[in-house]
Amino acid sequence: MRAWAWAGLLGIALMGGLMAPAQAQPAFSLGQPIDPDTGRARDWLRTIDDERLFRESQFGQRVTEEIAEASRLLEAENDALLEELTAREAELTAQRAEMSVEEFRAAANQFDAEAEAIRRAQAEKTQRLSQFEESERRRFFSEIGPILQEVLAAEGGQIIIDARAVIIGVPGLDITDAAAAAMDAEIGDGGPAPFPLGLR
């Protein structure tokens, strides 16, 4: 998870009385036994796969679909522009015999400038795809704190860590599915993005 996302999640361990008093803290261990009644790990630690949380949430799926659709449109636009530029280049080459050296050089320079302007414009559109995803990820993770607190309390945990930090664990530590379901119930797909792609 990016630093700004985990900075928010780390606050969960310090908010809302989730940390037990010092004298009540259990010894650190990922190998706590399974509660036979709930099937969950009797442990104060829980894990989250932040990438899967985003990807499998309605919010993340909506972002993925928007980017995929915009990418298809952009690819089709790039193909059409390439075809147009190729035709213009062939036309200019065919006219070369009828033009003076100065005329051809001026026409070629103008063509090159126009082609470079198109290239820059299309590159900026590609960059906006990345900026859009980053913006939406920030929005998603900015709203996750209070929801994760509720999920963590319901799951009987007190601290959440990145699932990638766990080398050996026991079943019941991961609450990614529960967190995704809670996010879906609370914010759904997030609605229209405050900063839409706007590739057109």
C-alpha cells in the first residue's frame, strides 16, 4: 500500500480505544489458536490485502472499468491518428517532385510540428489515465478508516497490518473480504469521480 494509505490505516490502531491497556496486551504471536465457536483466530492482530481490497470492491471495479473503456477509446483514436498521419506523409512525399527544396522543407517542418503536437497530446491523455486511477485510489482509501474500525471491532481484532508482512499465519487473520463487503455497503462504487478522465 502507498505510504499515504498506510499512514491512515496505522491510525486505526491508535483510535477509538482499539488498543488495549498495556497490562492487558497479549504477547505478540501470529500463531494464536482458532476459536472453535467462530472459526476465527483468537488474536488481536488482523491483516488486510490493500490491493485486493481495492480491486475487488465495487469502487475499484468501477475505476477499472472506466480506465479500460477510456483505454480502448484512446487506442482507437491513436490508430486513427496514425493512419491519418501516415496518409499525409505519403501525400507529402508524392508531392515532393513538384515542389522546390524550400517549399518541401517548409511543408515537412510543418508536418513534423503537427505530428509532434499530436504525439504530446496523446501522451498527456495516457498520463491522465494514471492520474485518474491515483486520484480515485486516494479517494477510496481516504474513506476507509472509520469503516475498517468497525470491521476490526466486529472481527475481534485490535490492529491491522499489511498482509504482505505476514510470513506464517493462521486462518482467520485476513479480513479483506469483510472489509470489501463493508466498503461496498457504505460507499458502493463511489459515484462519479470528482476529477473525471475527460480525455475528449
